[in-house]
Amino acid sequence: MKRVSLVFALALATSFSMQSATAQTLKTVKERGMLACGVSQGLPGFSAPDDKGNWTGIDVDVCRAVAAAIFNDPTKVKFVALSAKDRFTALQSGEIDLLSRNTTWTLSRDTTLGANFTGVTYYDGQGFMVKKSLKVNSALELNSASVCVQTGTTTEQNLADFFKSNNMKYEVVAFAGADETVKAYESGRCDAFTTDASGLYSYRLKMASPDDHIVLPEIISKEPLGPMVRHGDDQWFDLVKWVLFAMVDAEELGVTQRNVDEMAKSEKPELKRVLGTDGNFGEQLGLTKDWVIRIIKAVGNYGESFDRNVGAGSPLKIARGLNALWNKGGIQYAPPIR
């Protein structure tokens, strides 16, 4: 019995030692004084710089929210623009602390890349764009079409599955970069362009004549997009995960950038827990008690971020759809802070 107990104690000590050794990301970020966040090379509404280099988008807001929770300063972020091909290597190598770049959560990515998805910022699905002059109204009319697609993404497999399941032929015209793919489609090198539907609306804005193109109605896949962190640091995984959850919970509770200070005075138990006047939930994450207040003041709740970047208040004007809260007809849902 003594020997078993000793073995168990040693195993437990080793486990704690390993956890301590790997729980370094938050410490590193604090010592650096800056969060390194991987984003796209320019996808309006999700992550894109303006002509002065200021980044905006729903993925950018996740980065800023994490920085606000840690530093009480959403500007303490170094944005690293990454291609689809390079994004995972940048995370694995430690070049970035967090990948927040319209990336689809799949089983293979969750298990083979040495990384964890922390939640879903946007429920998406793959679609098709064509020129109106083609007079195509459905993806089912694309038999024998040539389709422009970006390599290193989930779109290639989805494209193959769709055409095979509908007994249709097609020709792939593949490119390494997103901008290169869009330019090829716009110049007529292919009949259709496929990527996540949200991306189709974003890229259409950047075209010379946006009204000459239509997004077809079919959605051919599930594309839950979300942030990723490296395996092996549960503290950092929990922190990034709960920053996103806090934004969703805040929307459900009616906490906004405009009213957060007033809401912090509430005596309602749930608001007191979320806004840090009761309990030590922020401290459990390695943050301060007012961590949610910091986040909401910096970027707003999830609904505010969505509307400003991709929704009704943005040029994209994408309907909330599946991204509405669970009690408003959508499936966006976060565990409670308690």
C-alpha cells in the first residue's frame, strides 16, 4: 500500500510539475507587454487593416478583448497577418499566442495540429459566387464548371464532396493566397469562386463592380469559425475561451459598452458574478475581478461586435441567422459565469 501511495504521489507531483511548466503563455504575454495575435491578410468584417494600418473585424475584436482582459488596454496587440497555409505553423512555433483568423473547427485540426479551438465566433458555411452574366441561380447548375479555390483550406474537400454527391463534374483552379484566388475569379479564369459564405460577401466588397456578382443560395458545409491556442497550457486555453464566453453572456444579460458601468452597480446576483462585484471568477483565470467590464468597455458584447463588423451596422450587412443568441432564434450560446 505504501509503495502504491508513493507511486501515486510521484505521479501527481509529476503531473503538477508538467502543468506548471506548460502554463507559461499568460506569463510570457504579461512580461512582453503585448499579445501576439494571428489574423488574416485582409478579410473585411473579420480581420483587415485600413490604409493607416488600424485593424478591425470580429476576429480582431477577440484579440483586443483578450488584451483588454489582461492589460486593461485593447491596443496592446501585435497583429500578425497570416496566409491559410502559414497560420498553423505560426501558432505551433510560438510566433503568435493566439490564432483568431476565420478558421474552421474540424476534428483533424483539433487533434493533429497541437492546438485547441476555444469556441465559435461565427457559424458559417461554404457557398459559391458567380457573375450575374453567367445566368446561374443555383450551385446545382454548375455541372462542368471551373471553380476557383484557395489551397490549404477546408473548401477543397467540401467542393469535392458536393460535386461527387450530386454526380457533377468540375475543374479545380487552385491558388495559394486568398487575394490571388479572388483576382483569378474576377478576371474570368474560372466560372465560380467558393469559400465560406461570409468570405464571399467580404471579397465581393473589394471587387471593381460588386453588383455584377451574386452569392448562390446553397450552403454546402458546416464551417464553425473560432480562435485557436496551443496544446499544453490549460490556463491560457481557459482564459481565451472565457473571454469569448463573457462577450456572449454579456449580450444575453443586456450588458453593453454604453451601460456597463451602470450595470456594475446592480444587485442582481448574476450581474454581480459576471461584472466582478461578487466572487473571484476573474482571479481563477489569472485576471482581475473586473475582467468582463474591461472586455465590454473595449469591444462591446458579442452582438455589438457582430453588428459593427459584419452585421447591420457594417457594409456587409449579414443577418445574424445562426449567430443570433440561442434565445433569439440562433445557436450562439455560452456557459454561465458562476
